[in-house]
Amino acid sequence: MLTILFDGIAYGMLLFILAVGLSVTMGLMNFINLAHGAFAMVGGYITVLLMQKFGVPFLVCLPLAFLGSALLGAVLERTLYRPLYHKPHLDQVLFSIGLTFMAVATADYFIGSSQQIVQLPEWLKGRTELGEGAWMLGMGHYRLFIIAVCAALTVGLQYVLTQTRFGSRLRAAVDDQRVAAGLGINVNWVFLGTFAVGSGLAGLGGALGAEVLGLDPSFPLKFMIYFLIVVAVGGTSSITGPLLAALLLGIADVAGKYYIPKLGGFVVYSLMIVILVWRPHGLFVRKGGK
Amino acid sequence: MPHTTTSPSQNTLLSRARWTWWEVLLWALALASPLLLSSHALIINEIAIVALFALSLDLILGYTGIVSLGHAAFFGMGAYSAALFAKHFMPDPLVGLLVGMGTAGLLGALCSATILRGTDLTRLMVTLGVGLILMELANKLDWLTGGADGLQGVVMGPLLGRFEFDLYGRVAAWYSLTVLLIVFVVARRFVSSPFGATLKAIRDNRLRAMAIGISVNSRLAVVYTVAATLAGAAGALLAQTTGFASLDVFEFHRSADVMLILVIGGVGWLYGGVAGAIVFKLMQDTISSITPQYWTFWIGLFLVVLVLVGRERLIRPWTWFGAKGKKSGGAP
């Protein structure tokens, strides 16, 4: 039972890294970006290709996946996304679905539709077991590693958003673009940076998750719904909201698939609908925000 | 709504619903098309079904401003219930159509409670979630639906007890076109009624609509149910004319495609769905015969260009080289 809880937490943490970038672009910048999963897929493929073709060690691949997707995110933000910030949501939805379709077909064309496998280094492969019987806790080392990375990232993000100059600029730009610009904040740069970091985090999540979630060209569509659930349920007030939502979702999904495998994703979707009908703006709403 | 007197404002509303000669000609051509292009009857049937589906989405997206990514839920519901009804109870197409519409409408009425609150994002998520839940159900209840293999062995009886469905799909095409025409007429009357006018008021400014005494929630619930019923009709037609229902009817790409179709043709214009369906199906047919596997890439590119150029401008090519001097990407 504890093992399920542990796996659920690890899964939730992974979803959190994947989705937190989306929660920033979607929640703060008010852009419905369904193409977020495509950035995650890019990160995953960067890792897989570097490891398979060039023998780069796994730990080196992770930052490269982050940088690669961040760069791509920055380029796309500057060229395609920026003109759409003030368009209606319908346009944003159509645009990002289009982008996702293109990403899926492109990955299929260049890399093939087969599932890619990540070779983990030896020290991440083991599993530690504690306790006995029903309360036995089995911890895969890789899952422990994921939890550690996520915890570090969460603390780091929280620090950047609340304590640094960039964080306060971002919050100012989000609350009122005109006033922020009037105060001498370069709103375009702040949004560019934020979008790049968000995409980078997605890429990192994709790289970390390739082993757990599986990686093939349909990745963006398959997991899009999960990212969206995290953001919609968690609200966008802080990063604690999405974090808790991701953990809840991860545990519910793992436990649901373990105890009632017949129902599969049913548990998660129903949970989401109930929460959203109960609290349409997510569990945690930012006071005084948009 | 009592119709005892005809006020001037009512006349203005109704005048928009009046038929012009070119429309009559258009529909006559459409109904003659299975004869004129008899080798393409199958695709004409498909176009009519997709057009009906897009029309139903237009009622909520174009006329009421509800963004939905889960309209396939109702389409699939109609398809499965019509197919199951034909298999287990009665092979008559018209009764099956009504059953499909009824179940989809019922589902729509239930789901309408979920779209009343929240923002665009919440609605996107909830509609998407409903679609996914139904797909999951259809997949897992394999004793009823055949699971991932789909529901096979659906045999339809003759239409009106006289016209057998033939292999060339000519009867099917006429059947679908007729249903489309009837629905179109009803939908047009619906959106140009005072009720339809209040829907547009809600779309343009919900708060103001509430302030002038429109009961927003009940109207949204009604239009959502109506749209769901019509989507169910489209699904039922598909299942009946192909004799098959599979998980594909619930998939995300169906919801995305129908949104795209509507946007190509023009949102908030009943012919938009029809025009979009024709363009989309022909495009799909052409592109996927050239590159069967990567057709999604081109549709993605089309979507991106469409949004960047501007939805309004794409269907009006003469505005491409306008004051802003923005170049168009054109269609792929």
C-alpha cells in the first residue's frame, strides 16, 4: 500500500514538472497552450537521441533537454506565440492544437512511430524495500531520484517567483501589463524568459519521464489531458496549487489503476469533473488576480 | 413563446431566416448530387454527416460562445446507441435515429450542468473530460460495445420500409442529406427566434445579458442540450450508414476536427459548418491520398496559418493584401 502511495507521489511529482511550465503560461499569461506536451516530447527525444547516437551520459542529457526545449520555446514565443496573446481563446486553442499535430507528425516522420527506450545508468536501476507485509514500502531508485529533482525544483521555483527581482517583475507584468511597462519593466522580455523556462521545464519533465511514461510521437496528445488537469484543478495562484493537484492526480491515477484496473483513467477524469464543477477556478484561487 | 402578434422586431429577426433563390438552388443541387456524382456517393454521405456535426457545434460555439473540446462525446453517444438499438431491438433507421438523438440529448442535458460555471479553460477541461470518460467506458464495457474492436454486425433495415441501403451509398447519401436539410431548417428557425437572439446576447456579454433579465443558465442548458441532440443525430447517421461503431467516434481528433471544420467555414453562420465540411473532406481526401501517414502535419500547418493570418481574413482572400500589408501563408 505504501508502495502505491510512493509510486503515486513520484508520478505526481513528474506530472508537476511537466505541468508547472504550463501553469505559468496558461495561468499567468492567460494563454491556452495545448502544445505544451510537444515541448516535453522534444526534451524526451533530445535525451533519447543523445544517449543512443552519441553515448552522452543520462545526467548530462537532462540539462541539455532543458536547454534545447527552452531555446525552442523562446524562438516560438518570439515568432508565433506573441501575436496571439490578445486573441480570443478559441484562436489560441486552434493554434496550439495545430502546433501539436505538426509536432506529432514531424516526430513520426523523422524518428519513427516506435516507442523509445531510455537506458538508465546502473545506480538508478535498483530498488530498496523497507518494512514487512501490507506496510511494505518499495522504493525504486529512479523514482526516488525523480522525487528529489522535483523537490529541488519546486523550492527553486518558489524562491525565484517570490524572492527575486525577476519574480516580482513577472508578477507585476502579469497583474497589469501597462502599468508594469510604465514602470520600466520590459514586459516582452519577461514573458519571453518565462515562456522559455516553462518550455524548458516541460522538456526536462519529458526527459525524466521518458522511462516512466513511455515516449512515442503520440506523447503530446496522450498526456496533454494530464497537464491540463493539473493546471485546471490546481489553479494558478502559486506553484503549491499545481503541486498539490499533481500529487493528488498521481496518487489517484496509480491507485485507481492498481485497485480497479477495469476502470483505468475513469477515476481521474471523474475526479477532475467533480472538482471543476465544485470549484470552477481550481482548488486554489489567487486573491485579487484575474 | 406566443405568436399572437408580429411586431416589427420579430419581422427583422424572421427576415434573416427567409430563404433566397440561390439557397433553394444549392440544396436542390446537393440533393441531386448522389445522382450526378454517383461514384462519389459515399463521400457525399460523409460530408453531410460531418456538416450536421459541425452545425450542432456551431449552435454552442458560434452562437453561444461556449468553447468545447468534447463534442465528440455526443456524436459517439448517438453512434453507439443507434448501433446498439439496431442490433438488439429494431433495425428501422428512423426509429434508431430518434433513439440516438434522444440518448445524446439526455446526456447533453446532464452535462449542461458542467458548463455553466467557470472560465473558458474550465469548460475546455470539463467537455474534454466527458468525452474521455465515455471513450473509456466504451472501451471497458466490451460485453456491450465490443471494446477496442468496435461494434460489428449492425444490419439496418430499409429506409421507410422501402429503400434498401445499397453498396454505392446512394440511399445513405440521400438519407443523410435529407436529415441535414431538415435539421438546417429547424436550426435556422431556432437561431433567428428571440431565443436565438438572447443566445447571441449571452455570447457577446454575459453580464449584460443577465442584467437585462435573460436567465443565462437555463438558456445555456437548453442550447447545450439541443446541440448535443443534433450531434447525436450525426453520430447515429454515421453508425447507420456504415453499419459500424468504433471507439474512433469518441476520440479527441473528432472533436478537434469538427472545430476546425467549423472554423474553416466560418463560426456563427449556419452555412459555415456545411462549407467547412465540404472543404475539409475534400482536402482530407486529396492530402491523405498523397501522404496517408502525415496528413496530420498538413492539417496542423493549416491550423497555425489559419490563426496567424486571422480566421476572418482567410475566408475573405481580398483582405489579405490590406492596409497592414501582412502577407498570407495561404492554404497548404
